[in-house]
Amino acid sequence: MLYWAAVFFIIALVAAVLGFGGMAASAAGIAKILFFVFLILGALSLIFGRRVPA
């Protein structure tokens, strides 16, 4: 998921440099959403992923 967030961030940077403002804003928005989903899933996996053997 972090990989896809980075990909959309790079797309946003390239689109911004080339002058496609709308496309850059939407790609940056997608990258931001994917990054926050990655953070939430990573935190949940750290909290619930490790169980103490009984």
C-alpha cells in the first residue's frame, strides 16, 4: 500500500511539473488517502498482530 501511495505521489509531482493542476491534485489526494490507510493498517497490525502464546 505504501508503494502505491509513493507511485501516486510521483504521478502528482510529474503532473504538477507539466502543468496539469487538476490531475496533480487528484493524484496527490489519492496518495494521501493511501498513505493514511497504510498508517492505520500498520498500527492495527502492530497492536493485534502479535499474540502471546497461551
